[in-house]
Amino acid sequence: MKIPAVVSRLRTGESVELRSPDAADASAVLDFIRALSREASRNINHPPEFFEAMTVEAEASFLESCAAHPTNFFIAAFLGAAVVGTANISTSGASVSRHCAELGLGVLAMCREKGLGRRLMETLIENAQQNGVWNLQLRVRTFNEPAIALYDSLGFRRVGVLQRVAHLDDGFADEYVYQREGAASRLAPEAAHALHPTPNRTSERERR
């Protein structure tokens, strides 16, 4: 599923374009992922070298898979030609849970505390709701206080704790499980019955 472009202004007055990236944007998206993995390795599920080994061709294939899926989508924030943030949802493959999805969010340090994370999340929530996906779930490391504050402010509820699920350089870390329920709605018939297979690669929650 592709999200059309919208322009959003940050608190600093800078304008960013939010849209689903195309295969032609794969190099810029991969540059973002690699930079994020170096800046925020404690909040990501793989070390920087994992992302250095990824190829532009594989990233382009992944972006095409997202665009072809009826309910999954991927949003990138472009500051000029550079990607500075991303958000995504991956809907459940279970027939009884097609209204549910896991989400991921990542923002480079240069654009934090400027309102970009909030704008990406609001765009994600709005587009998910419009497509019948209203039960959103995420996991966040318990020490990631800025992200936790953002999720709390957007109506996410902490519903559990997963203990010792991330083995980091300085020991094991716990993760909170958060959930947000919007108004229930029905998936369009074509979306409900034409779910594509999940792309055969690391999920965005694991990447971010």
C-alpha cells in the first residue's frame, strides 16, 4: 500500500515530505537505516554491521513489496533528498486479526525533538484507521523514555512487560508492550481477502 505525499512543517520551520518511498529511493532509505543503527544501536534489534551488509537491491525489493501489500505500508520523511525518519505497520496474517498490526518508528538525531516522530505516528495512525487497521501494537525498550513519552501522548496503553528479551553489550534489557485501539471498522473486501505474503526479510520493528 502506498501513502501519497504530504508536506509537514517541523517546529524549527523546516519542511519535510512524508510519503511511501519508491524503489528508486532505496539507496536513501538504506543510508537512513545505517545511520540510525549507528546512533541508536541500543534501541534496535541488530548491530550496525547487519545493516551495512544489506544491499540497495534488497531494499528496493522490500519497498516494492510494501507498496504491493493491501494494508501494510511504509512511510519515509524526506528532508530534501535525505531520509530522516520512517514509520511502518505490518498487519497480522491471522484471519481473525486483520484489524491488528505491529508498528515501527525511527528518527535520526538531527530531527528529534522537532515534532517529526509525532507527525509520522499521526500519519501512520490515520492511514491505518482508514484501511480498517485500528488495533496497533508496539514494543519499546524500557529505558527509551522519549519514545515512551510520545506513545503515551498518542493514546497508547502499556499492557505488559517482556523481560530480558534483548541481549545488549551491557546486559539484558526489558521491553514494554504498548497497544492503541481506535474505532472499530471493517476492512474493505478486497483488502480482507487479498492479503499478500509477508515479505521474506526482517520486520521493520526489528530493523528500527
